[in-house]
Amino acid sequence: MVANNENSLGTTHEFAKKTAQHWPRFQHPLMTFEEQGVANELPLTYVPFKASISKRGLSLSEVVCQSYSVGWFGEMNVKKQRRLVKVLCNYLDGTVNLGGDLDTMNITDYEDRITVPIPKAKGTDYRSSHHKAPFGSKAGRTMIVQPDEPWFDITKFRDVMYKGYISEVFVPYMDPTQEWYYKTFFDAGEFGLGLCAVPLQPKTDCAANAVFMDGYYAGQDGKLIKMSYVICVFERYAGDIMWRHTEIGIPRETIREVRPEINLVVRMVISTVGNYDCIIDWEFKQSGSIKVGVGLLEMKGVKYTHTDQIKEDVYGTLIADNTIAEYHDHFLNFHLDLDVDQENNSFVKSKLQTTKVMEDNSPRKKVAKHESSDGYRFKGMETFWEPAELLVVNPNKRTKMGNHIRYRLIPSFPVALLLSHDDYPQIRGAFTNYQVWVTPYNKSENHGDDTLAIWGHRNREIENKDIVLWYTVDFHHVPCQEDFPVMPTLNGGFELRPSNFFENNPVLKTRSPKNMEWPTCTNKTS
Amino acid sequence: MVANNENSLGTTHEFAKKTAQHWPRFQHPLMTFEEQGVANELPLTYVPFKASISKRGLSLSEVVCQSYSVGWFGEMNVKKQRRLVKVLCNYLDGTVNLGGDLDTMNITDYEDRITVPIPKAKGTDYRSSHHKAPFGSKAGRTMIVQPDEPWFDITKFRDVMYKGYISEVFVPYMDPTQEWYYKTFFDAGEFGLGLCAVPLQPKTDCAANAVFMDGYYAGQDGKLIKMSYVICVFERYAGDIMWRHTEIGIPRETIREVRPEINLVVRMVISTVGNYDCIIDWEFKQSGSIKVGVGLLEMKGVKYTHTDQIKEDVYGTLIADNTIAEYHDHFLNFHLDLDVDQENNSFVKSKLQTTKVMEDNSPRKKVAKHESSDGYRFKGMETFWEPAELLVVNPNKRTKMGNHIRYRLIPSFPVALLLSHDDYPQIRGAFTNYQVWVTPYNKSENHGDDTLAIWGHRNREIENKDIVLWYTVDFHHVPCQEDFPVMPTLNGGFELRPSNFFENNPVLKTRSPKNMEWPTCTNKTS
């Protein structure tokens, strides 16, 4: 048993814990659509703002404002406990900041600070109806077709995960200037991921064989509001192989078996006020694997038109005339309440150890390896940078062979933190200090003013308990010109893969279709 | 400019370099099919071997032998310079080792060492014709259908990569015992990746819309031998999104544009004597990204039927009665001769630096970040474990905005080494010491007895030169019961993504199909 406390972050955790003790316990509800709608209109009737617009010779009807969360930068006073938003107005010859109170719906601060050139509209419109030649490649219809009857049978049930969802999405931007410093969004806690869901467009947002589901949220008055087509479910086939084997060892006979990979995808797309779209796929493989896939632009008007003109720190890439895309990170923290064959599980970091071979009977004199299963209580410290497997194990059940029942986490490429641990946004976003945390399940844990970084220090038993695995998918986004005006999807994610959960390959006996003839399809193009 | 020599591996490189100086310069051609075929038959007429078979009461007709490369374990003597193979015979009540000389085709050593129970055949057969109920899910036809005319136009050419291929595949197994220690395969150099290519099965190995290509290799007599259907090319559509954007900031109007992702896949499957299949996909995205995707079992008879019986090191997982799957690693080293817009390129590790904000004008008092482009000569040292982007840059060309023309490497999850640097297999496989190496292009570099680890120490200029990026995709394979008898595909890979190569998103103006009606398909099931 190893308690990994000798960690460089120990002092930071202490810092966060102490700071939290001194915070007032303020907990704000997230900003509703209705509130944001009213706040966004406030500037349009605010006299100093209207004066600023007319000073620039612009029309008020072209002004669009949006509400942004204000972040937290060490404020301890009463003012902070009001539900404040920043209202930022765009398509202007300049950048205007306003502060508003969501409860009283008043403007509390007003600042008209700088003037920069308006980014050219030319080339920025991504709508196909606004495009002019030369066009890119023209797309023919490419579809996933399933001409036979639906063929999925779910005949057996075993517990794997009680509940899995995105707990928080932390998106800190790296620009310390007045117009950007506060953009350290907590998309789930401040704006609501469900509220940010967008209706999915059949045949482009999801494969043509998809079915759609609606969603509901509670409106300002508490009544249910329906969101249509926010979830789609489809069977994905990408020409991939689920398993295959060629046996070449038997003379004069080649054995070859191949099974195509067809997975069930459940998709949601969110579009945040930070102005990026995020595709979230929960992909269920026939092999028992659960894969989560995730996919992201923001612009800023500047005075530059060529990189040679830039002599100051700009915290971004010049991606078009007068347009800098800001450096930022995305951290998606997943709450994964795994119940592998039952509630009580343990988290095991199974190290792959290099051991010296002492016996004389091996010609590989120096080194060989074996796995040593140091199942130990895990306190939320994990760096990956050593050979190890991360496993959620049911210590109370074994396969017939005697192996413990387990699921394995296959993580994504880990990203190093850019924010210092004592930076205010990082104190709030301290759950990103590590990619992996394990805590006992506790539904009443979150008081709104602490995080996984605090909970992880409570030193509770997590061995053979109902545990929650918290995993963060992280991206640095250093924008490039290809990201303008809308970037091609950047993919990330992780996989929960059965590892001695089944007695053998669970898809070994999947049967191939009776015939694999190409269906005759009539072209319906009118 | 930073020359990263202060590295913990420095001494190992010195060791490898010194060792190489003392090696005799032996260079063997790879083992041809014909040679392996003859070697595999040798035991069947070898008297002591035949006696061993009859001693066990088995039939010689059920014995199948395979040729394995012998590895290198420090031998410096003349005998090593002969082209030796190990011939291992299977389906026996025991494990028998023979040594053979490929040039004289004689048996040089014979060992009949141990007796273990024969693994049960029951449950091990993966052929669908041998399966009995209960079956898994039955598969209906799921196909990628393109009812319109082919629609790819290639209208513009710009250099990105002169040549890309797998340079070596190193697969060391972790078992030091007599029957396994030498299994430290170099699949390309010893067996030939092209020789290991298998014919692809239409509609299961590749999507139904695939076209196939043949390959050729030089036989024992130097004549061309045709391999049919070893490469397939198809357009992959998986219900994924190439780009999308929702504009929610404009009141009473929602703008939503979505383009489905359709990529061109070029696929090859190899099946090695080490008894794993490997799928290699080169995926070309319309956005200019080049993605490489890669996908692996081996069995060993032991005396155990339950893990509780295991008291010694077994270097593997008990995955079925009397069957242990050995721990092993896979390292696929890719030679990527990138010529981004022309031959002369530089490799840049662009660090994301956290800097203290000193100005009083930012409310984010403590910290903010900016990218500092420390373009420096890169000597093959790379750990990833710091915030950085790995870029191949054309320092002689810029976009209109003034950004340097670049491609970015998006690496896969890095795996830590299990073999010690002074272990003989690792000396040969020292190109896996780092995931990334950069060298100047030199077609006559390889003398067969040194590696990237030696070349990287020549300290040659690689700035603004014709450089080669070497990237290793690596996996630990700790087998589990699901991997028996054939494992579900385990995926890895990397992406070369344009990053200021284009002036803006190159797929912005891709046109959607004129209609997205579901084609009417006639079910041809007979």
C-alpha cells in the first residue's frame, strides 16, 4: 500500500484547502437562457453605451451582446456574492465591456476602453449560401446503409457503469488583458451543458441511419422546456475491423477470419457561449468497450495584418487580417461511477516492472519483466509517466481462470497544465491538476466551493468501495490559420475496455451477415 | 538554440555507440518464405526429433514447425555470423527447440527440454464454421454506400511528404525462459513487412466500396512474385463531422453549418510469424491531415488451470486452461520524410510557456501564458511531458499573414520502456528510446548494425535541411482473457495536421450533396 503524498503538488493542495476555508460559501445557480437574453439587451438601452455606438458612426441594430461569467479572482467581499455577468458586445469598432447583475438586472459597470480595426468580414462567413467560387470538392452522398432488419440483441446484462457524465468543462483562455482575463469558463457549472445542447441535423450531424431523441430542461419558471433532436443514436460502421486473424503456421492452408466493427454511438453536440461546438460521443462496442470521443474557435479583433507587425505579447495566432485566435485549453472532466459487476470496486495501478533475471537458465541475462499487481489505495495522484495499467477491479469476483474481474482505462494523450496552481482560475479548476482521481461515491459532496483537489485530500477508504473514477480529457488549443473561420474537428477521448471481465473474447462468435452482396440502390437525386 | 544532451540516456547512447564499434559488421538478408518453408520441414526428417514425437505417442503428421529469428544476445563470435534460425514445433505435448542454418539448411542444435500439458483445443477455435451455440449477436449488412458518381477531385498539388513508411517493427516478449527469451522480433528487418502482407477479404477487411491493389516481392530466385489484394483504398464515412458551427450569439437567428467527414483510407494488413495481425491505415483527410492508424495474440502452454496455482513468475496472464498470453510490447517506427512545401524544413518544438504578468493592467494578477517559438536544433530527445507542440516548419515560406508554413505532429499516448537500455534486444531496438527523432535525410545511412540512437549522436545540422521525422507508435500488451483466442482490435496511431499550411480552413467550401435522400436499396438476400 502506497500513499502518494510526496508530490510536488502537495503544497498547492494545502493552499487550495486553506483558501477554501476562508471563502464565503457562495453558490450561484447557473445563468438561464432567459436571464442571459434580458442581460444581453441591457446595453442597447443604456445611454452611455448608445453614445459610444453613435460616436463610432455605427448602427445600434448591428450590435450583438453576449453574457459571460465573470470568473473568480480572489474577491472575498460582498459584491462578489451578487450574480454578476460581463456583457460583451460584438461587431463593433472596438470592444466594450459592461457588467450586469442578473438578480436586479442592472448595469453595474461600464467601460469603453480601446479601439481596434474591425476584422474584415470577407472570407469569414462559413455559410455555404454565402460562398463564392472557387469551391472545394463537391460531396456525393456517402451513407451507412443497413438493408436488413435491425440485428442488435441485448440478451445479457452485467453492471459496468452506474452513471457516466461530464461533470465540468473548464476552458481557460490565456490572455491577461482587460477584455479577456475573465474568460475562464466553467461551461457546465456556469452555463449548463444540457442548456448548450443544439438540435442535430439529420444526415449530416449523425449518420443517415440515426434515430433522434429530445431533451428537456427546467426554464426560468421551473416548467419543462423541450429541446428537439438533441441526442442521436446510430450504428457506426467505418470500414473497420473488430477482430481478424490469419493463421500462417499451417502449411498449405490459410485460415482467415474477419469480423467488421459496428458500434453503437450516442451523440450530443453542445455549442457554448465561448463560441465553440463540442461533439460528445459515447460509443458502445460489441466487445464491451465504452469509448468516449470529444471534438472545437474564438476570434479577437487586433490592429495587425501581418505577423511582422507584432511586437508585444498577443497570446494567440494571427489567423486572418485583424483576427487573432486566442490560446486556450479545454478540460472535460468525466464522472464515471463504475460498478464493475457490483458496487464495490477497487482502483488498481498495475505497474509493469522490470526485474533482473538472476537464474542462470535464461540467455537473456540482464533483464526481463513481469507484472506486479500492487493494488493500493489511490489518493488521486497519477502521472501516467511510468509503465502501468489503470484498472477498476472487483476484488470480490473472479473469472473461472481466477483473474479478478476488471475494466481498464485507456487514457488519451495527456496535456501538461499551463496555469500555475496558485492562479485563481486554476484554484477553481483544480480538478484538472491530475487526469485521474478516484473518490468514494458521495452524492452530497459538492458544496460549490471546493473541488476534487480538496476531496482527494480527505484520505477516505476507496478500496472495495462504491468508487467514482474522474477522468479529464484535455486539449491545448494553439489556433492556426486552418482554424479560421471554423476549424476542422480535433479529436480526443478515452476508452474503458474490459480486461478479464469476460471469460474470453466476447465477440468471437458474432456471426457474419448471411450474404455480403452490395445492395442495389436507386439514386433518388431529382 | 538548445542542444539537449543533458539527458539521462546519454550514457546509454555512449554504451550503444561503443558496443557498435566492436561489432563485426554482419548484415543478413531477411528470411525468405522459401527458406522458412524448407527450414520448417527439417525437423520432420531429423531422427532425434522423430524419436521425441514417438516417445510422446503423437503423430508426426500433426506437428507444425515455424522459423523464428534468433535475436542477438551479445554474441561476437563467428558462429553468430551464420544465418541461424530457431525452429519451434507446435501442437505437441511439450516444447521442442531446434536450431538451423539457412544457408546450409542443416540442423545445428537440438533440445527437447520440457513437458507441459497440451492446451485444450476446446474454445480456442475462432473459425465461425467450428462455432456452436450460443452464438453472439448476428450481424446484418452494414455498408458504406455512395450512390452518386465518384466525387473526389484533386485539383491542386503541394508537397507535404516525400515518402512515409514503416521502417521497423520491434516486438520484444518479456519472458526470459529458454523457449521465449529470443522472441524479440524485428518484423521488418528479419521477416519483411511486405512479405507478411495478407490478401484482403472484400467487404469485411475493407468497406464494400473499396478497390484493391496487388503487390509484388522478389522471390528466392529474384523473380517477381505477385500478391493479390494486399492493399485496399476506400472512402471512409463513419457518421462523423468534418466541421460544424452553431452561432448562438445572434438573437432570433440560429446559424448552423455541418459538413460530414469523408476520408480516403489506404489499408494494408500484415500477419507476422509472431502470430499477430496488424492493420495499417494511412488515412488522408480532406482537411490535409494525414492520420496513421495501427491494430494484435500469442499463446503458450503451461501447467496451470487457475491463477491460484501460479507461484513462480510467468510473464503473462492465464487466459485459458494451460494457456498463458505473454506480456510483450509493439513498437512501430515510421520513417516520415516530410517536405513541407519543399525539401528544406526545420523541426521546431514550440513550447507553451507560462509567464508572470507584471503589468498592472490585468486583473489576472499572477499568471498568464504565451507561446514562445524556441525553434532549436533537435537531436532526437523528446519526452512530451511538458506543454509543447512538435512542428515541421518550412522556414523559407510564409502564409500571407506571415506565419511560417508548418505541419504539426499529434502523437499517440506514449508508452514507457520496459527493457533496460543495456539489455541486448534494446541495444538493437534503441530507436525506441524516444518516440521522436529527427535526422537529415541520408539514403546510405543504414549499415545494418546501428540505429537511430547512433545516428542521432552525429550532431548534424538539421535546421533548414531535408529532414526525416521518425515516429514510433508503441503499445504495451498485457493480455487479458478477452484477448483469447483472438483479441478485439486495439487501436493506436498519430496525426500529421496542417498548422498554418493553408491560408484558412481548406474544407470550408466543400459543398454538401445536392440531396441527402436515403437511397432506395433492394435487399439481395437470397
